[in-house]
Amino acid sequence: MSIYVNRILNMKKIKAIGFDMDYTLVRYKTEHFEKFTHEQVLKKLVQVKNYPPEIQNLKFDFQKVIQGLVIDKKRGNLLKVSRFGKVKVCYHGTKLMDFKQQQKIYGNRVIDLSDEWVQSLDTSFSTSNGILYAQLVDMKDEGFEMPNYSVLADEVREVLDLAHSDGTLKDEVRKNLDDFIVKDPKVAEVLERLKRYGKKLWVITNSDYKYTRLLLDATITPFLKDHKCWTELFNITITLSSKPRFFTNKNSFLKIDPSTGLMSNFEGKIEEGEIYQGGFAGKLQEDLGLEGDEILYLGDHIYGDVVSIKKTFNWRTALVLEPLIEEVEAAKKSQRIQSEIDLLMDAKENLERELNDMDAQKHEKHAKPNRDQINKLFAEIDKINTQISDKLGLYKEFYNPYWGEMMRAGQEESRFADQVEKYACIYMAKVSDLLEYSPKTYFRPRKRMLPHEFFE
């Protein structure tokens, strides 16, 4: 697939390239992993939070949530929001809210992602979170004893984080790597190619060292040709980095002994070839003598890996967004129908212009309106509206049946797409997409057309 460019990025000037691990260097079989996560978090909610045991009967539906949605914790709603903060689609729990009710609640409201009542579902790990919350809202509404919507959202998130940190999920991945992890030899090929061009390579991950070693041993080392092990490939490895705090807080580094996994206090200059835990991006950059715009970082988390960097450092950023694989394929397949919709909209606008001209004749020149002609125009517009509605139904079949496109909210870009555009210099579906481009590529965005630059 392609690399998509938001702003100029000259790879000749990039001296160091950092990578997140989960969903970046290492791809997961997302639907299977999130299904397992859904099951385990339901069990933990019963065990840890004393939720009704009936919740364990809830079934997982991968399509129910897409990346980039937000939760309105106050009202128990899942929202798809436009780049202007306006709600375009709303589900209360798993039930679609009708437009009139949606407008009553959100009509004049702008959704602010920094609001304490808003929770973003902006990573691949968010799918089960959103599905669980929606299903539990339904059960609460049905009369099951549960906390209010806001506490419910917080507790689902808390128990999900617990499942990630206490080994519930990672232990299962360890035991069944082939069930959960995609082994893509092209990732190792990309890394060795970058290395041959003199780029310094880093891993900066929130996963612990043992889990990092396990996954990179399985997905990188077996496919290397110029190196014996991933540890030879990466100049710096930082585990349990606690992003986004890694980019905002001056935390200390710990040094890891790779032979034992034991950690020791570390005070000194960061050295290449070593493995660390925690720390602070500012010290890493300073100790290695780099300017911010000489570093490119790739990650899958729009906030933790991209937004936080842009707000604190001048690193260049790349977002890895695997759902683009399906999104781009759907866009290609629906292109013909979109063109037909565009032609119908043009025809409708021409008819509306005729009506407006006739109305102007009435009000400005006191001409008597031609009722037959007006009725004919309205009839033609109604006919076109029906055709557009039918075409839109066909168009939507190519995308998620509940939410539609990830990067659009109606005719506008989604809030998620807006964040990607603002904060990611480039974005791609997977790291191996870099193979299609020289490590010296000068990435340039295409000229974006403004409304006044489209001519009839």
C-alpha cells in the first residue's frame, strides 16, 4: 500500500527512526485478540468489580466499534464526530439513536476530546473497550445492577488495563503466538534496508522487556539476513516507556541486563547498544546529540505516539493505521457509485438553481410564477432524491455496517481523520509499506484544493 503524506518529510535529513512495538513493528490478528480480550475483561468485571455474572453471556461483534469513536460517559453514548466536533452518528449502548433525538442532545454541542466526560477510542486496542461499554449500557438500561454510565466507562477501562498489565492477555499471547501475532518478513526487510542507509533504529514501547523480547524474537530475528538478532539491529531499546508520559515527564531510566532481564538504577549518558526501561524523550535526544527534526517516530496510537510528540518535541511523526487496508479497498470499490452520486447532486443543484431563479423573478420583478414548471422541478428533485438515497444505501454497504467510514463523518472528515492530518507527517497501514519507498524519499503532500479553487 501507499504512504500517505500530510506534510513535507525529507528522509535524507532523518538520522534516527524510532518504532513502537505493538501494532507497529508487531502486527496482531486484531479480531481474534480483541475477542479474547472481550471475554477476559467480562470475567474480570465479575471477579474484581462484582458485576452480574450474566454479562459473561455477551457475544463479541467486531463490527460494533471502529477506531476513532468517542464515548460520552455522562449519557452512555458512543459517538462518531466530525472534524468540527459535531456528532454525526450516535448509539446509546448498541442502539442507534434517531436523528431527532440526537439533534436534541447534541445539535449545538461541540465535542471536546479534553472534556472529562469524553473518552477516546483511538487505538486498535480500543475495539473491545467500546463494545464492552455499549453492551453493558444496554444491560444497565434493562435493569441489571451496575454503576452509572460514567463509572461504568471508567471501570471497563480500569479492568481492561488490568488485563493488559497482570498477564491475563500477554500470557495467552506467549502461549499461542501464531493465534494472535502476524509474522511479516517484510518488516525485517524494511529495518535492515534502513540500517544499510545509515539510519539509527530505536524501539520505544510500553510493553515490558520480556514480552518485547518474546515478540521481536518471533517476528524480527527469524527473517534477518544481515544480522543475527534484533538486538544487533536496534541501536536503542526502551521498554515500559509509559507513553505518552515518556514525552512529557522527566522520568529516570533504568538499565536492563538482557541476559537476565534484571534492572538497575541508571544515571549517566544513554549509550547505543543498550536496553533501558522508562525514561524521558528529552534526555534520549540530548544524549544522542540529535535535533528533534532529525528523528522520525512511528506508532499506532494517535495520542500516545503522535499528538503528544508534536505538543512537546519537534520529532517527525508517522502513524501506522492498519484499518486503512479495508478503508482504502472499500474506497476503490465504491468509487463508481460515489461518482454517480456526485452527478446526481450536480443535477439536483441545477434544478434548485432554476427554482431559486424563478423565485427571484417573483420577488424582484413581480413576475407571475409558472406553477406547472415549479411542480415539474419539484417532482424532478424528488426523483433525484430517491435515486441519491438508493445510491447512498449501496455506497454504505462497502463500509462498516454500523459506523460507515473511519476517516469521514458524512461529507466531512471525521475528528479522527482531522487529528491524523494535523499531527502525523505521514501515515500508512503497516510498517512494511515503507519497502515501496527509498529511505532517501522526499515525501511531499499533494496540493489540497480549497472550496474556492474548484471551478465548474
